[in-house]
Amino acid sequence: MTTCSDYLGAFHRAVLRGTGLLALLASLASSLPAHAGRSCEAPHPPQLQSVQRSLNLASRTQAALDASGQQVVVLARAGQDLSKYGLHYSHLGFAYRQPQVAPDGKPGHVWRVMHKLNQCGTPDGSVYRQGLGEFFLDDLWRFEAAWVAPTREVQDRLLPLLLDSGRDGRALSLHHRPYSVVSYAWGRKYQQSNQWAIETLALAMEPGIRSREQAQAWLQFKAYEPTPLKLGALTRLGARATAANVAFDDHPNEKRFSDRIETVTVDSVFVWMQRAGLSAAPVTLRQP
């Protein structure tokens, strides 16, 4: 089976040769069916300029992360325009430094991203491990990366969990497949991408956590505050009727019927981590 990584490597080779780009881009469009933090519109072949900018953003992000000396960062992208909700970024994951032996036998590393993605058109999500190129090759709304570097203690707790790539790895223990892009921050019927990330962060920080309920209790103890979105009844009805990955029935009635949808957003996570003393201030990198 051909994976996105195969296409990404082929793209780099094709750029060096200067041949086969149009056919390759058409193939790439069909190789990226899973998304989070962007709209699930009808698939279309990515434009060469867009792919180049995405790969340049990934390359510059890698260089910046290498220079930072960090082992783990919480990395975000801007996959869609959320400015009407006062939000800047749409999706986050854990970028971590994975040791790797170079072809010459010398020790090296590669940056990987572990994050949850939704299969467009379905009510389910899965957790993926991808390279930085794949993370940013997702039809970005704005070519910008942002990350917060957790404190050394947080990184030391997160890294072993992220490096455990077994099928029953601890990082997957709180993953819940039913997916809604606006899942209630304190609910357990659905789980969206950013919600999986901070619940997994709680799991790393408190070894005694065994359930999503316990992870959410830890987040509340640490004063995490979700983003309240103002979504009227007509907006909710239209979204639920046209998208399998949107649901509101997990939100408490008193909040839902007052048009207050509380969900986990990148912006709220960045603000909370810095306020709680779990990370440094956000760093941003823009690709022209």
C-alpha cells in the first residue's frame, strides 16, 4: 500500500528532477483523506505553489525546532479561517524528537508529530504519527506554524509516552473514536483532536489517570478553560444536518440552548499552558 510518506518522498525527488509534478500532485490529493482543523470540502488537487509553501514551512519549522534544543513541543497549524470566532489556529499535535540512526551509522533524529485526525465525511477519528511535511500538507488557510515549548518536567513526562509506538501504547489509552469537531470539553460521548491532545497531556502528567473522566478532572484542577463558541440554533441545525463529524448532543442543554458551545481550541490550550506554568510563551513562524 502506498502511503503519504511515499508520495512526499517522491515529491522531493520530482522537484530535484523537475519532472512528473502534475501527475504527482493529483496522486497526493487522493492520499490525504484524514483532516482536522480544516473544512471537509470536496477534494481538489493541491496547487504546486501551495505544496511548495507547505514544505518550506515544514523545513523552516524543523530548523527552528532543531535550534531550540526542545524534545517535545505542542505544534499548531491554521487549517481554516476561524477569525469570526476570535480564533487564530485550528489544530494541534505533539511534535517530538525521535532518535534515528543516519545512513552513515551516526546517531541522528527526526521530528514526528502525533495527533488525532478525522476521516472526512465520517463520525470517527484516529491517531496518526506523521512527519512535519505531512502535518503541514493539509490545504492550509494560512501558512503559519505556532508552538509552545512545555517545561522540562512536562517534556520529560511526555516524551516516553510519545516514543512508545506499540499498538497498545499509553498515548492511545484515552483515544475515543466517536468524533465531533465541537465536542463538549467536559463530555465523553465524542472526542475531537485538540481534546485528545490535552487529555493525553493530563495522562502523561498524572500516572494514576486511567480514564477520560480522570483526565478531565485533572484539567479542571489545573484550571483549563475551554473556548465558548456562540453558535445559534440555525447554525447548529445546518451543521448537524450536513456533516457527520459535527454533533451537539453532548453539550448540556442549558449551555446548548443558550447558544454557548464550549469546546477545546488551540488558542485556549496555548493560553492555559502558559498561565498554568506548563509551557513558555507561543512561538510563531510564517511562510511568505
